[in-house]
Amino acid sequence: MEKIVADREWDEVIQPKTRLLDLRLKEVWRYKDLLLLFVKRDFVAAYKQTILGPLWHFIQPIFTTIVFLFFFNVVAKISTDEIHPILFYMSGIAIWNYFSICLNATSNTFVANAGIFGKVYFPRLIIPLSAVLSNIIKFAIQFLLLLVVMVWYGIKDKYFYFNYTWFLIPLLVVMMAGLGLGLGIIISSLTTKYRDFTVLIGFLIQLLMYITPVAIPLSFFKAKGYAWIVNLNPLTSIVEAFRYALFGKGSFEPINLFYSGIFIVATLFFGAVIFNKVERSFMDTV
């Protein structure tokens, strides 16, 4: 009997990771069918017992735009860089929401999926990747709403900006996804031991929004002398570039986008390394 088992050729041998940089990214590609299954699950589960379903992705940016319009444009009278205020706020909200949803979804990877991880083997990176991909659908819904409003104002004002800068948009979405994924897996790795991060993450995301030019343009911070602080935030150049791509206006500077790209690559690398290290023993602490 022992000889039969020893001579058998196994299709796959699951072994523990022995090196810190043993990321096994090829293995993630082999499980692409499972990845797509999780993407479908995440999207369907989010609206299975809701009345309005995906319509919430139209309602939320509309109400947020109204709030921003009242407080920042009507009351505070803060300029929107010659972009129509409604379009300015909606564009910032669309790209920001994608980042915040990705960060929230990926930052709870280990704690929320401990039951699955403890029963069956698959590359653990599949879970945060599925969250990032499923949220692209939600971003597409909000981006569609933004396009409809842009067309309406384009017909009204007899002007619609369309240029080669629009080709920047897919790159900016990928950068937002990368930053949300990188920061999310770092936080998810830390929450296996320190649950305080779960409580703090919501507060930190709200705080981060106000040092990102979502409701307030970078030009306002420049006038106050705080632009250098805001530019340290890697999200700043992405949001400004997103508006520049759509409207051809704003405070976009390519060198700042280059800085954001380096920050994202470094975050993804260190996030993957930390995630890989925690993955080995997280079931003992979750």
C-alpha cells in the first residue's frame, strides 16, 4: 500500500511558503475561474436583499454632490477651476468612491473570510483581487451617470470637451485600484492581530477625503500655501488628472502623477510581502 502511494503521480502538491518573496502570482492566474466566481458573488450578494439594487450607485453620488454643492460652492464659495460645480464634484466623487470602496473591501480580507480560508486551499490573494474587480462595475455605473450629466451640460452650453486626454482614464482607474489593493492588503494583514485598525479605517478614509481634492481643488490649497502637504497624498494627482482628462482643466502636473505611480508600486510590493507573511499563520490569530 505504501509503495502504491509513493509511486502515484499527483496533479498538484500543496506546500507551505518558505520564502518571504514567494508570492506565486502564476498560481493566481491558474485560479482565474475562481476569481471570476468571487467577482460575481461580491456583486450579486451586495444587492440580493435590497429594493433599489444598483440604483444606490446613482443615488449616493447625486446626494453627495448636492451636499458638496451647498456647503463648498454656495456657502464657502470655493472655486472649482472653471469647471461646472456639479461636474467638478461628481467627477471627484466617482473616482474617490472607487478607491474608498476597494480599500474598505480589501482591508477586511482575513477577518471576513477566515471561515473559507480554514476549509479549502486557494491563493488567498484571490479575495482582495475579486473585491477590486467587482467594484469596477460599481465605478462604471457612477461613471455612466457622470457622462450623462456631462452630455446634458454639453448640449445646454453647446460645448463638450473630448481629447486624447480621455485615454488617461483607464490608467487612472488602474492606479486607483492598485492603491486601494495595496493599502487594503497591508491593513488586512495588520487587523489579524490588531483589530483597532478595523475601527479606525472608516474614520481615516473620511479624513483622507478632505486632504484629497475631491470637493476642494488643488488651486485652493496652493492659494493658502498648503499645496505641498496635499501633494504628498498620492491620491491628489490621480483625482486632478482624472478631472484634467475629462475637462482639460485643473491643476494637473505629470511629475506628481509619476510620484503617485512610484508610491503605488512600492505599496503593492510591500503589501504583497506582508500579506504573504501573515497568510502563513493568520489562522492562529484570527
